[in-house]
Amino acid sequence: DYPGLVGLYFFGDYCSGRIWSVAAAGPSSQEPVELLDTNHSISSFGESEDGELYMTDLGGTLLRVVDSS
């Protein structure tokens, strides 16, 4: 549903709640792009069978990651 997210590698910081991305097929040295500053204790990202991206936090919340542009 969100082609702007395709080809990106996402990662987050448990303590700050920030989420970044880099181009998965990009150069070995690249600056991460900060996408979002959340109040979540990020524990994991996952992809569903239909290719949608999800994030979980330590409180047990499952969130769908969407492109806001």
C-alpha cells in the first residue's frame, strides 16, 4: 500500500523511540534518515505476508508503519 517504503531498511532505538531508515540497496556508507520520533519502547519490526511493515513495543502494542507523504 505504501510504495515509498519499498527498498528501505528500518531500525529504531528502544530508549529514544526514534525510527530511521537507509536504502537497503544503497552504498555501504550512508547517512540514516530519521523518519519519526515516537514515545514507544521499540522492540521489533516485522513484515506481513502481504508486504506491510509493522512495529512492536515492549508494552505489547502492534503498530502498522505507514508512509505519511
